Amino acid sequence: MIIPGTIPLSGTIAPFSSTDTYAITDAAYGKDGLRNVADNTERNAIPDARRKEGMLVGTLDTGTYWRLKASPWAGDDTDWDPFTVGGTGTKKIINFGETITVPVDFQYLIYGDLTVNGTLNIEGEVTIINGSLVVGPFGVLNNIGTLVLVALEPTSKKYKATFNSTAMVPFTITHNLNTLDFVYQAREGNNDIAIDLVRLNTNQVQVTTISSITGDITFVAF
């Protein structure tokens, strides 16, 4: 039975000769599959009729591959998730113009500082071990998930962490001081700030700030 709306073929598409070098297909005019475009603007302009959930598109200006989300589509960056394959690891520096989204139920694990010069969307969990989250002057942090700072093998009874908070969104700091008896000080620049701190256990606290802050917090056990 002929499939409605299609042109039947009875053989393989091929050029006239095996010595011909011209292309017989162009991914840009197909639906689904893998293709490459100049940048995010050209990617977002792919018409709905040539889209299919799960298709992959590479942007040549950044070398990033993107996976198309389920419809309905807005025709902008929100239609796409960054796509990586096993073995590529996680990035310690998110470059200007680059967006990394950590989806719900996923974890992004970094040892040392994580620097955000582009955009970091936290929907799942970002865990930073023995480091800080550093947001550059043009960096954007959207945190609706969980940000965890972990200190391993502290050499003293003092621990300092740098954090970027979103107003009224709790995040966890692991200080590994192994005690509930400590004092702390939180600062933004040279100014002390008020925070809501809850001792979760002897090694972790939960912190909430009234406004979005880039600051430091220091714990001293006694």
C-alpha cells in the first residue's frame, strides 16, 4: 500500500556515476536527523515541519550540539538542551555565549572552581568539591535546583566558601567540620550580610538569602 503524501521509490538514491562528487541529499531540507548550522539563530529558525523531538543540531560558532525538546516549540533557545556523549566530562569554565542546563534528576559534578561566563541553568543538582562557584561579570546563574559545596579533608577547624545565591532558594554547604558548635560570618564584598542558616547535621548547613547575592561565608569550629 502506498503511504499517503509520499513519493514511492523502488531503489537506492545515487548519482549518475560512482565518479560523481556532488551531494544527492541535504540535511537542511530533511526532517529529524543530524545537521549543522552556523549559530543558535539559524538553529532556532528551523521550521516546525522539519523538526522532530530528539533531533540533533550542531552550532559551528561554539562547537556545541543540541537536542530538540518535545513540542510545542517557542522558536528560541528554550526549545533545545545541550547534548553530550559519554567521556566528554563536565566543563569547569562555561564560556561567554554558551548555555549549560542541568536537567531535573541529573547531577553536574566539579572538583575545584566552576566559572560561569555564559549561562548556567540549575534544574537538577550541581556539586562543587573543594572549590567555589564563580560567576563572571556577564555570567548568568538560574538556580531552581540544588547547589552543593563540599569540602574534603579540611586541614583546620576553619572552612570558607564562596557562593552565588538566588533569593529565597535554599542551598547546601558541606563544611566537614564534624560539629554543630561553630560560629560563622557571611559577607558580600566588604559588607556583612544576614542569612538564614539551618544546621542539617554535623557536616552540613542549609543557607537561604533574602536577595540574590555573590558572597563568602566562613565557619570556625570550637
